[in-house]
Amino acid sequence: MWANALVVPEFGLSETLEEKKRGNDFLQLIWGTSTVIEDVETQVYLKKLGSELVTYSESPDKHFDFFFLNDNSINAFAGPYGYIGVHTGMLLSSDSEAELAGVLSHEISHITQNHLNRFSEKTDKQTYIMIAGMLAAALVDNKDASQAIAASTVAGTAQQNINFTRDHEWEADRIGTKMLSKSGFDPKGMAHFFEKLKDSSNAQEFLRSHPLSINRISDSMQRSSRKIGKYRDDSFEYLTIKAKIYYHQHKRIKLEKNKSLNLYMQAYDAFEEQDYQQAKNYIDDLLNLNSDNPTHILAGRIYSKLSELNKAQENFSKILDNESSVYYAAKAYLDNKQTAKGVGILKGYLRANQGTYQSYKLLSSLYVDAGKLDRAHIHNAEALILQGKLEDGIARYERAKSITHSQDLFDILTVKIENLQQKIDLYKDLSN
């Protein structure tokens, strides 16, 4: 088995229409669970970390997207078309950013090595669809979340079918460790995390779908121990995202040895309790110690609530290449009755970058406030499309088209609708 894990098979790396369709179906399942963490900073952090790791993968041009899901179990999964989910239990149980990056690298490697596609070639299409439903079903206990999640009823009899093979696991370990090393993370992060899994009752889902053995842990430790050098420290983004998720789950701050993190969380707690003056006191102290992105974003949010818009935007403007900062800068303008400026800054960012679901929803709200309902419907459509809801997206485009007074916009919408309908028709043909 060890020898097999050292051989990477040859295969086509470009995504097929079938894979894109499966990915769109799976994307709807993920959002249908109602467990996706919608906090913008949390989303942006994971997508940024995942995208950085992908650049060091063996297929950096493949499609990927990343989601945190609100679930206490220690789990992560790789779905079709590069959709990767990480449970909050996985994040909270990590002791370093290298461990989280190790899990992501492992899941990315399942995609780059086409493990899902190679599995699907050995099964019929219906089994593959059932597997996607079962992966999503593991995320929720809400029976009404989605009709597609009814596939979970067969989980007991078909559990063995969703397991990656042991050869796949060894391969993902090896390639993921290389990614960690290239990206500057401690390559032992993956091995350390897997070592903790074997003693955790919350990791059963992960262990069922990613079979783990003592030999695998030992091999990972030996492989990573050969890597030497100075590795990346935990980023302040990682520390604050983890601390905020803990805060929202336990309704209290977990005090740490890190003074900056404690000040950040004291400011965040006061902000959440709407004690904005106290939050300002903490954030001012933190600004004297720390100039990382989360500090400036929280400072901007606090000053916005105190109607100190200039100071808010001064903090946001320091990191306008970060979607979270742009999002909250636009929201600050909306909250302080300067809608046109909010539209300008967020629209400019989204023209140049693929944004999150929340950014498109906020831009839609800004246009509603500005009285431009045709554009509000357009950006609502973009948000729906990001959830895989293509037909709902068309319906929103149609509403925009029916009320717009701009011939240019009417023509643009006609093309958007035609292109989206063509994609839907192609997906339907594949299902028949």
C-alpha cells in the first residue's frame, strides 16, 4: 500500500460539464443545510487560505471554493467541482493554523488527484448523487432542510461507499504535506491533527470517510520531520476567527495568553453587546499594539456605530484589497445615510473580483435604498447564482428586465438570461 501511495496516476485535470453539474447540485445541498457560516470575515479568511494553498497544489487552475459550516463535529469534506467544507468543530479543535491548513491541503489533494471522479467511474451515477446527498446530510439534523438530503436514509447501508480508499488517503497525505511545506506552513500540521483524531469521539464522521491508521500517522510524521526551516506563525485572522466562533457558541470570551487577541475579543464582546463606547476604549488600546486586518475592520465597525464615519473609513481604507473591509466600509456608508458612496465602493470591488454571497446581497440592499430596484434585483440574482440556484437567478434577472428603463441594461440582462438558461438546459440533458 505504501508503494501504491507514491505513484500519482495520470488523468485529465480540466473539469467536465458533468463535474460542473454535480458541483452545482452539491453547492445547492451545502446551502440547503442552512449551516454555512455567513460572517463575511470568516468566509473571506477561509477562501483566502484555501486559495493560497491551491496555488501550491498540483492543479492550481482547477476550480475550488471553501465553506465553514456550523457543526461541532470534527469533520471536513471534498465535494464535486472543488467545493470543500470545514466544520467549525474542526477549526476549534485545531491548535495552530498549520493544522487547519493541513486539513485543507488534504481535502484539496483529494480534488487535484481526481479521487471523487475516479471513484464515480467505478459506480453508477445514482450512487454518486446519493453520496453527495449523504455528505451534505451529515451536516444537519433539520429534516426539512432540503428534499435532496433525504438520501441520508440510506447512509447506514451504503456508508462504506463514501469512504475514500486507503490508497487515496495516503496519496492525499503525501501531496498535502508537500503543499504545506511549499506554502510556508509547518508540514507536521497535518500529522499532528490526524494524531489527535484517533482519540476524539467528535471525529467519527471524518474517520469514516477518511480511513485513518497508525501507519498513516507514523508515515506522515516521518515525512514531515524531514522538512526543516522557519515556518509561518499563526495569523491574527486565524486567531480572531477561531475566538469569535468559540464566543458565539459559548456566549463568553476564552481568555488567551495573547494580549492583542484578548483586547480584540473584549472589544468584540462590547460591540456585540452594543456598548460601543466601551468597545472603542478596547479597540483604541489594541490599535496601539496591533495593526493587522481584523483590528482595523473591527475598529471601523465600532466607529461607524458611534457615527464617526471619517474614522471608520480611515480604518477600512488601510485594507481595501480585502473584501471584508470593503463590505463593512459599504455597510458603514449605508448605516450613515451615504448610500451612493457605499454603492460606489462595493460595486467597484465586485466589478474586479468575485465576491461572496453577502457582498452581492449588501449591494442589492444599497440599490434598494437608492431606489434603483432593477439593479437591486440583478445583484440579488448574482447572490442566488453563488448558491447554485440558477433558475431563481433567472427569475430575478427577469424581474430586473421587466422594470428597467435602460435599454443597455435590458440588452445585457437578455444575454445573461440566455447564457444561464443554456447552462440549465445542458445540465438537464445530462440528467436524462
